[in-house]
Amino acid sequence: MKYLIRKPDTFMNTLNEEINSILRRSFDSVFPEYVLEKETKGLTIPVDIKEFENEYKIRVEVPGIKKENIDAELNKSYIKISAKKEEEKEDKNKKYHKTEFAYGNYSRTIYFPQEINVSEAKAELDNGVLCLTLPKIKSLDEETKKIEIK
């Protein structure tokens, strides 16, 4: 008789991933998000997304990242935000005892269920927070029209 031997940490990670997957599928059907998100390669940028009647407002945390190293690519149905945080040049006379800063490429793509007016979008960087205002395109389908019956 052969026994299946699993390392505790591998088994717990697999079990945790499976539980997360089940919960995500269950709650997504009960509480669907109005904005679908897709993670991309690299580090994830934290965001706040608010929807108003005529626009979306997005706040993106980018502390310590220079304006020149942030790129926001807007399409009528999605926005891709990329940033690069470069490590400061090391001083050969100093040694780190501990470092928790994350360096590298950050990226986030957010999809919208309603089209965005690309030409009127605005972005502002203030104290490490990128604030985006993305106006919605007004849909003509929302108007009420009386249909003549013949």
C-alpha cells in the first residue's frame, strides 16, 4: 500500500487557493461588481473606484513614484495604469538591515461596463495619489421614446 505524502505548507496553500476560488465564484454571483478588473503582470497598484451618474472617479496609490514614471492608457472601455518604482542607488558604505519597499513595474487594468468619453478624461497626481476623472458617454438608448402602433 502506498501513502500520499504532502508537505503541510503545500497542502495548506492548495486548500486555501481552492477555498478562495469557491468563495469568489459564490459571492461574484450574489454581489457582482460593476467594474470588472483584470490583474496584469507585475506588482498590483491599489485602487479605489467610485461610480457616479455621469462619471467614474478612480484613486490610485503610487507613493514614491515620479510623475514621469506613471502611464495611464485610456480606451473607451478600459484604462491601463502602469508605473515603475526604481530602487535608489545603493551607497556601498551602507548595509540594509531590513527593506520592505517593493521596486519594479506596477500595473492595473480596469474594464468599464459603460463607454468612457476619452477626450474629457482628467488626471492629477497629488501626494502620491493619482486621481482620475473619467466621464461616461451618454447613451442615446436611455431616452424614452413612444412607439406608434399601426
